[in-house]
Amino acid sequence: MPVPFGDDVSAFEIRDSAKLIVVKTDMLIGKTDVPPRMSLWQASRKAVVMNISDMAAKGVRPIGLLVSLGLPRGLTEKDVEQIGSGLNAGAREYDSYVLGGDTSESCDLVVSCSAFGACRTGSLMLRSGAHPGEVVAVTGPFGNTAAGLKILKENLPVSKRLKETLIDSVFMPHARLNEGLALAQTGTVTASIDSSDGLAWSLHEISKASNVGFIIDKLPIAQETTRFADLFDLDPTGLCLYGGEEYEIVVTVKRNLFERARKRVPLIKIGRVTKEPVLILKTPDKKIQIEARGWEHFKSSDKKT
């Protein structure tokens, strides 16, 4: 198989061709994946973004999507129209289309999307290629979604501007498709993963797949997350590492080619790859082991294995 089991996507070789068919499926469930006050339009759009983000992390442009809907009784015609409109908006945002699917009755909202695309053989950015000495980088800051979810769940009082920014990160996530495609073209990336399960969990997944470790010496904490943490005496490090739902891309890059990659995509360097398969957060005062935790369905801070 071109892609080891457990990576973000699956892929199949096209006979007598130098191309791969790449497929991804992901599911959104109402009670566990839709936070308070998120509209059906936003939820269905998010279901598309979830799939696009994993394709982005592999450097694959999605061609189309199939969608299976489980709809609970009590939904109105307007509700169903919102779901359809959100699905279409999410697909068109990334120059793709919803091509069909299935609909059935269910006890909870279920939006199951399957995305598919194609790429050249050998161009996929897998989780399993990192080597000691390489650079660890991300496509954007972390922590805002964890802060936004706390506001939604606990109704925390913050300024209007900060509240809008943090909640918008939850309600309107964006997949880094252009960045993923650009990075794949550079040939500089050795390992890549979508960060929707959290920065710490994503690093552990690359560590496990590549049999390497990391020293992280510059956490990519969002400015808004730092301000939010200061307001409520919270640890911004925890919000950054263990929040999840950011949909950034976490990559390892060949050290001598990092500047080439950064010219194409404004990557944030956060650390380096090590030989020993241990994940360490290095601060000016101490070294802390990064736990294998991430966000799990808006219910727990512990990622299940």
C-alpha cells in the first residue's frame, strides 16, 4: 500500500500510471462534535473542512466529495437546507464539489464525508519520514480554538473583539489546502500531519510513525490565547498543546531546505527532530515531557487510544 495504515488518508495506485487515487473519510456527530451555538450551516461546512484538512496535510487537491447524512426527526425543511448549503459552501471554498451521497434517519445528526483526489506517485507527504536533525514547523498559531470552546461552554466574560476572534476560530475553521499543496511541490517536507487532534497529539503521531522524538523550544501560542489565559489565570501552554481543532499542518522539513520551504509558505519553526523517541518542551527554566493528549469530542482533555 502506498500509505501505511493509520495515516491521514488512504491511497491506491492507478494501473499503468504514475498517479495515486487518494481518499479520506471523516464523520461529524451532533452531540460530540458540534459545540454550543454552532449553526447547522457551520457544522456541515466544518464536516467538509475536516476532510479537506487531512488531504491538505498530504499535499493532495480534493476533486470531489460524497456525503452520507443521518438526520434526526424534528429537523425542519429550513434545517435541511442549511445543512445542504453548508456542505456546498465548504466544498466550493476549496474548489471542490459534493457529487452525491445518501440520506437516512438517525437518532443524532451525522454528517459523514468522503473526499477523494489524485497525486503523483511519491509526492504524498506521509507521517513516517522524519529524521533526526530536521526542523519541526507549523503553518499557524495554536490555542484559540481551546480558548473559544471554553468561552462557549462556560460563558466566560471577555471583550467583544476577543470573543469574536476566539469563537470564530471554533465556528469557522479553515483547512490549509494552499499551504499543503505548496509544501508538497517544494519537496522539502519529510513528514506531515493535520493538527485537528491537537499539537501534542500530532507530534506524538509523527514520533510514532517515524520512530523519532522532538525538542520543542518555541511554542506557537496565538496572541489572543495569551491574552485570554492572562484574563482567567490559565496556562497558555496547555491551551496551545492540548486544545485541538486548529486544522493547521505540522511538518518536519530537511534542515538545509527549510528556508526554501519558508519562502513558499510562512512556516513557524517550533523545534527540531531528535533520535530518541521522546517529546520534550524546552523552556528557559526547565524541560517538560509533552504528554500524548489532545481534544476528544468536546468532552475530555484526554485523547483515547
